[in-house]
Amino acid sequence: MAAKIDEIKIPILKYYVNVNAKCYKRRQIREAEIEISFALEFNLSPPTLSMWLNLYISIWDIYITTDEFARENELIKRTKLLINFKKICQQSYILYLDIFQYLDAMLLTISIRKFKPVHLTTALLFLVLGKSYSQFTSQEIFELISDKGYSISKSN
């Protein structure tokens, strides 16, 4: 089933019969696929935190480069920074990697699962942008998170 979603060329069913040492017949594989599809309510590719984060950083990049209000903002004028995540340059690449590493670190904390994905990703974007525009430091973020009772390890 995953091959039908992810692959460009879908392998034929006979391949899966052979891979399983002919333990399952084509009909059994098709029936299992239908049963799984119904069990998942045909939600075969649900949105992930990475998808939400990619969406919001793409929206940010468009906003910061095209919107007059963004360019007239006092903070942008003062710092002369147009922070992009997907621009083809080293600074954007580093920010892109950083924000996804923060996301990965967040996912290691089980208590984070109680928040909606859209809230987590927008909060993460806010923190990374705030840090990039020198609105707060890594130390301030660390202290705030620690005060809220979340267990994180200190880095940079």
C-alpha cells in the first residue's frame, strides 16, 4: 500500500507474492490492503508536524519577501534582516536545519503530544524567528521552558 502512495512506478502484485515466498496469494494481499484502508478510514497520508512546519516556513518566506507591511516593520528596518528558511544560501539552510532539529527534539518529549500540531509548529517558528531577530536568547527560552516544568537538556 505504501508503494502506491510513495513510489513513481507501482510494483505489480506478483512481486509481493514472490517476496513473501508465496506464503500469501494475491487475493489475500488485496483483502488485507482493503481491510487496512478501512481500519485507517482511508486516511493513508495524514498531515505530520514536518508537513505543518514546512507549510508555515514557506508562508513566512513568501510573507517576508513580498509583503510591504513586513518590510516596513520597525524590527525588520532596524535589523535589516529578511530571514528566509528556504532561500538558496547558507544562512537559510542553517536556519532550516535548526528548526527541524528543534522539532525532532520536541518530539522526544511525550507531554508535547497534548498540543495541536498547528500550535506546536507556529510556536516553534515564533521562537526561531524571535531568536534570529534577537528578541530573546537561547538562555531565556531554556529558562521559560524549564519554569513550565518541561524537561530539556541545555545546548548552545
